[in-house]
Amino acid sequence: MPRYLTMIRINENDMPDEGGPSLELQERMGVLFEEMTKAGVMLDNAGLRPTAEGARVTWEKGELSVTDGPFTETKEVIGGYSIMQAKDSAEAIEWTKRFLKTHEEYWTITVEVREIGEG
């Protein structure tokens, strides 16, 4: 069965006032993730720390460079990910839609769903 990586894109400069998921949102996500785990779909997931705590390593024209966060020039950053196993991309997208619907209306989130290449 194919595996899929979801990359949850958010705008760090447009986060809710509380700075992250509300307790209610965390509870709704927990219920969904438990369902996905029991169904054998969810293999791994996590939120990521702010870009202020990260770095970008770039290889360009034979030279390496390291840029410390935050990455203010970037509109969207990866705020979290999941790895799921689904029968096809349609099923992976349906689970992703359910994940997005756990969020309150003030969130703006884009999730990229990509099949993981095997071998």
C-alpha cells in the first residue's frame, strides 16, 4: 500500500493570537489521529518548531550556505507533517480534508499531499 507525506503549510506571521492550536483543536486532532491510527492509516505525524529555531542549508553553484531562521521572506512555511498509508491518493486526500476541517475558521492552511517514492 502506498505511503503519503503531507506537508502542512502555514504563514507564521499570520498565526492565531494564542500562537498555536487551541486546546479544543488539539482534542479534535487527537480524536482524528486516533481513528487514523486504528484504521492503519497514520504512521507518523508532528508539528514543527517555529522557523526562528531552524536553519536552511542551501547548495548553489557548488557552494554551501546556512541561513538561520526566522525566514521572514517566505510567505508559507512547513508547520507540520504526517506520513500515512492509504490505498490511493484519493483516500489520502480525504483524510487530509478531515484533518483540515478540525481547524477553526480563522486558520489559513494549505496541505500538500505527495506519494512517497518506494525503492
